[in-house]
Amino acid sequence: MGETLFENKEANVGTEVPRMLGNADFDLVVSRLALNSGTILEIGPWLGAITREFANAAPTVVVDRFEWSDSENRSYPGVAEPEGSFRSAFEKNIQETEFEVLVIESDIRDAVLPENTTFSFCFYDGPRSAEDIHYILCMLSTSFSADGQILIKNVFGSRAPEVAAYVNALLGLNVVELLPTDQPAWCNIAVLTPGPAWSQLTALEFESLLEDAPVPAAFSDPWYGHSTTIVRILWLASVHRWGHAIALLRNLPHLTENQSAFDEFEDNLGLGVNQPEMSAIFSVFKHLHQDHALETVKPLDVGTSVENRLRLIWDSVPDDLWQSERLNVTDAFTERFEKLHREIEGHVASIRDKDIAIIGPHDPELEWICLICGAQTITSVLFDTEVETLQATRLKRVHLGLDDTPNFDIAFISELPEDTERFSEFEKLPSVEMQSAVSYKT
Ligand SMILES: C[S@@+](CC[C@H](N)C(=O)[O-])C[C@H]1O[C@@H](n2cnc3c(N)ncnc32)[C@H](O)[C@@H]1O
């Protein structure tokens, strides 16, 4: 029997200076370097294998903390002392380059770039956190050529989902644009260039960027089309921002390739194991999103099967309400939901397109019934001050006593003992028409 040879797509065998970058990634970087003429910034040069290429083409600035880890020591013994600095090994490897290399020994987030230098090429291998790239790009925002290239590793694939999510958000906001390349599918480097909103980067709020940025209008990767959007959706779900994940899914363009991209990345994030209930609901939403060719079922009732009810929910909850992260979809599947629905069944047909008030202790199940049955607006007038207020287009939660409550078509009033102090307070609300009130048991 002869030997079976497997192609190692990321192999980097036979390089003079050790490097982590595989041959395909390396070839991509070198091919983009050929299009560059200005100063280069390299974040994380390690032992300098790529720096040598850079510094033979243009002046280069590198940022690294040069800390040699135990695992690096096991894989590459003798380069530096474990836990010591590998800066001298790096410097030895870049001794004879044509252009100067300015070395900034620093953690990424403490790095200060030289003043009065405009960069036209940046290579970042390989970020793990979105905040690290954000810090570097903000520094570059005033010192980067409009037609420069930014190469970031770990953008495609599931190695660092937060990084893919961050780049996707920047693409959605037109801060950067994706340059087309002929890289093979296993290369996970994105080649970006400043977009029309590049100068607004520093004004963006990092905390909400990954949640609120729109889906990119153009493709976000060279193969599946929307893989970074899909990774961002899954990443948001993995950090329990299900509402944002669902809102983004609703805005994902329809492509047959989406399903294979979901399949590829979903397992790695362990959503099914860590958050099985929401994961199952999300699977149905994914299916409904792909099912866009089917005529939307208009809500007439609350749906008899789980799939049917989820379809009604998918159709009736707008993006801003999902983004509020105040809805718990599982509340639409509780025993109490069914019981309450039976109790008020005679009234649900008249909910459609009406302005509804729900008065009493916070009642998420009743909110769901009204949403699914097509209420125009739902205002929960809350007794419980510990429930947070909410202002979304179709659902508001306000505390009792607000005098700017709108006029309602129907008010659902929970049956509470009439002598409670709060109940008599609500009766004074000018906008509640008693003749349209429906009393129900909580
Ligand atoms: C994946 S290696 C780069 C490999 C190199 N491009 C190659 O192919 O040989 C990442 C580099 O980033 C550096 N690095 C990682 N985190 C850093 C941080 N927070 N601050 C500064 N440097 C960091 C590491 O020391 C390492 O040199």
C-alpha cells in the first residue's frame, strides 16, 4: 500500500523564517502588496516572515508585544526564552531589508502610531477581539490613504466570530468596502478599503456597532455572499442578543447559499447545546426566512401548531421590537398563553388593526396574543414599576399615571380587587373608555 497524501491547505512547509500564515494566505498578501506603494503597518508580525516582504517593498511599521508563550516554545524551541521576549529573533530576521522597519513594542491597545505618517497598507494577523481592530482602525482613520488596502485575518470562517461580525458591521455602515480577490475559499483574510463613511468611524459607538449596523448591501465575502452577516447573526445569538440576531436575519438577502453558510458556522458556536430553546425557535425562523416565496399568512388567530404560530410571530413583530431585546418568544408557548387565549377568544377577532391597552400587572402573554392577532399598537399600562418601560412602534410599556397615553380602541383590564389603590388610580386615566374594556383574569 502506498502512502495516502492529504493536501494541507494551510501548509507553510520549507519557509526560511518560520511563519504561521499558510501558503495561500501568504500568496494573497504578497499579491496585494504588489499593488501598494506607500508606508505599511503590520500588526502582529511574529518572527518577521511577512515583515521581510513588506520592508523590501516599502517603509514598514510593526506593532507587537513580542511575548514568547510556552506553546510557541514547544512548537519552535530555541527561538526565545519561554515567557521572555522574542524581539531580538524578530529583528535578526529583518536585518537586511531594503526599507526601514519601525518597531513599536506594545500591546495593541496601548500602541501609538508615529505622527505625520500616512499608511496605505495595513496587515493585521490575526485579531481575536473586535475591540482590538476597532482601536487600530480608529487610529488609522486620519492617517490612511483613501485608496489604501486593509488586510485582516480571521474575517472569514468561524475562528473568531466577533471579528467577522465587526467587519460585517463596518461593511454595513459603508465605513469600509470589500475588494474582490481571487483568493481560494480557505483563505480567511478580508481585503478592505476605506468606504464613503470611513471618516465617521471614530464617532461610532463601539458598544452598539455590532448590534445595530445594517446588513451590507453588497456581498460580504467572495464565495457564499453573506457569510460575515451570517456569522454576525450567530455571534449575536451566542452572546444572548437573540432579538438583534432575529432582526438581522429578517434583513438578510435571500440566497440559496445562505443555508450552507449557516450549516458551516452554526455548530461551531454551540448554540444548540448552550441555548437549545431559542436555537430551535431560530431554526424555524431561518426556515421561514428562506420560505419567502410563500404567501404570508395573515394573522387571524394565534396559530394552532408551533410552526404556524412562529410564522405569525415572524410576520408580525417589527425589527425595532426585536431589537429592544424585551420580547421573550417562549412566552407565546406557555400554558398560560393557551388558557388566556381561550378566555378572551371572543375578542381576538376584533383586535386586528386596533389600538389596544393592557392594564394591570405586566402580562407578556396578552401582549403576544395582541401582537400575533395584528393589533396596530399595544400599550401595556403597567402596575409594576420594576418592569422597564419600552417605546417600540407596535408595543409600548408605560407606567401607570402617564397622562399622554393615547386613546385606545380596546382596553384589557385585569380583574383585580377594585379596592386596590393602584386600580382606582388607573380608573382616573382620561383615555380609558370603560365601555370598550374587556375584563380578564390574570
Ligand atoms: C498569528 S501571529 C502572527 C503570525 C505572522 N503573521 C506569521 O505568519 O508568521 C500574531 C502576532 O500577534 C502578536 N499579538 C497578539 N496579541 C497581541 C496584543 N494584544 N498586542 C500586541 N501583539 C499581539 C503576537 O505576539 C504574534 O506575534
